[in-house]
Amino acid sequence: MALYYSLVFSLLVIEMGLFTLLSLPLPRRFRRPLLSTVSKPLRSQEVQIAFRCILGFILVLFIDSVNRVFRVTAELGPSSKGGGITSGIIPSAIAPDSRAEIQARKFYAQRNMYLCGFTLFLTLILNRTYALVAELL
């Protein structure tokens, strides 16, 4: 996995941890200090700008991975419609390897697409959950 997808994955894990903390049914005496501790760094304007830039970068990665999935699927499409002697293609020993390589690229592209998509989606859910919990307190 490339470095930027590793960073996206680490952001996803952090978001899952924060969502778990916000979703736990804690008493008010624990929830209020927890919420103030979590929200204190996020109130800074510099942190908000950096966070929006990171989300923009993840959105670009998501769009790129969706395009890559479509490209690899289109590349895989003609080779999966048939092959061998009936379609006029001479069978060779290289064909199954290239198909496996294309399917591996499709798997990696789909993995990256889901990773970025879930990260963006969980960011929206986390923002809304935080607002609801803060409103309840």
C-alpha cells in the first residue's frame, strides 16, 4: 500500500476510535470532559484549514480510484467475454497471468476506492454525531 493510502487508513482508524468514544453511553461527568478534550484542538482555525485540505486530498484520491476502477474494469471486460480458438484469439500461456494481474489491479483499485469512500463518509457521520452529542449536553 502506498504511503498516502496508509495515511488515509490511519485517519480512518482514528475516526473509528473517535466515533466509538462518542457513541459509548457514558455518564455526564465523564462525557463532558471527554467532549471538551476532543474538541479543544479542533476549534483552532489552523487545524480546521488543515483538516479541510486533508479531506480535499482524500476526495481527489477517491475520484482517482473510482476512475482507476472503471479503467481496469474496461480493460478486463474484453478479455472476460471469451477467448481461445472460438473467438479467434490464439491461446497462450501468458493470457491467464495477464488476467490475474488485471484482476489484482482491479482489487487494489477497489480497495483504495472503498478506503477513501469510507473515510469521507465516516468524517461526515462523525461531524454529525459530535454535533448531536454536544447538543444533548
